[in-house]
Amino acid sequence: MTIFYVALNDKGQSGPMIGCGDSIVATGTPPVIYASQAEAAMSDLITDRDARHGQSGLVNTLSDAHLEFVSSSVDGDTVTVELTGDLASGGVCDDPRIVAQLTYTAMVAAGTGEAKVLINGIEVNKYLSRK
């Protein structure tokens, strides 16, 4: 299973570049059997309480989130993931980190090219902008 974390100030060297000069980096987990790969990956990501991952230097901007997986569905090349709970951002640089962790993890798990992540029914970008 693939989960995405953030390499701070990496400038796209370790993965696609996201806001504030960071990179979003794919990491592997031990095999997990679920009915839904999207559910498995997203659940693993949102329940991870480690803010930093060992000597890798990767950061988990969702470590303080209180989210629960509700459902996922695929329509064409887009996966929609619904989460409930609460999510706080550390500011303008954390917003794209959070969005990237959620969307990249959902896309890879579902095998799609796009992801739409909803928190309490609100698209994640809009959810973060109202905080």
C-alpha cells in the first residue's frame, strides 16, 4: 500500500513539488488486505499520529487530525473520498501539504488520475480555507 508524506524544502527532488518548495513522497507499507484499497490507505494515513518518520525526514501534516474514513467511490478517472471529523492547518504552507497527502494517497490507492476529498461534505481546499 502506498501512503504519501511531505519532504520539507525538498524542491521536487524526491517527488512532485507542492507548496512552499516541498515535495510529496510515496512510501510503502506492509501488505494489507481490505475490500477497498482506498479505505485501507486513507485509514492508515489519517490514523498515523507520528509527525515525523524516522531518519527519512518525511513529515506527516495529518498527525493531529481527527478524521474518520466514511466511503470512497470511483467515477471514471476520479476517486471521491469522504471523511468526517476535524482537521487543523498550521497555515499557508501546511494547506498544500495536507491536500497533497490526502489526494495523492487516494489517487494511488484507487488507481485514478484525480481525487476529490471531502471532509464533512466539504471539499478539502474549501474546508481548509474557512479555518
